[in-house]
Amino acid sequence: PHYLCQMICLLFQNDPMNKMNPADLKLEGSKAYKRKDYATAVKLYSMAADRCPDDATLYSNRCLCWLKMGEGDQALMDAGVCKIRRPGWAKACYLEGSAQMLLRDYEKACDAFLDGLKLDPANVEIENSL
């Protein structure tokens, strides 16, 4: 599964987007996501994350793409990075729970969603996931 991300990045090594700054890559990634072009969005978010590895939002956005693509292991990995980069972020717990749901580990999913609710008790999205 980890090779999927590497393969996508290798396919576009000579791409002119390699010269773009992280903010532009993130913006283009968001546009690709809205077009439901998740593979391109993953590539763009990955390129931005290579330049700004501490930006949890890039991993969060890429995690959403992995979820849409049905890549639970990749999504779980990015959710874990989100939790490390931004401790106490309820969205990271939500993403972890969503990845665990995709992987059919419902107990771990429930634990992640509950952790998210502890951080943000008013979060309706997390509450609805339980």
C-alpha cells in the first residue's frame, strides 16, 4: 500500500508542478479533490507535504483522498501523521476513525471517534459517525 503513493509520485517526477510552492500545490490539490480526481490530489498533497512536512492539513487532505479511493491503510497512516503533527485535533481522530471503519476495525474506529468527541464535544460529524 505504501508503494501506491510512491508510484503516483514517481509517475509525475518530471512534472512542471515540481516547481510549484507548497501553497499552490495545496490549492491545486483542493481543486483536484473537488473534481473527484483523487489520484491527482494525492500527488499534489504529497508534493506539498514533502516541502512542508509539519503541515497536518496536507496529511488530512490526503487522508480524505485515500478514504475516497478506498485505501484504508494509507488513510490510517496519514491520520496517524495528523495526530502527531497536531495533537489534540479532533479532525485527526475523525479521520482515524473513518480509516478504521474502512478497514472494518469497528472497535478501533469507535475508540478514535470517542477520542475526537472528548476533544470537541460539539462536533456533529464525529457524533454522527458513532
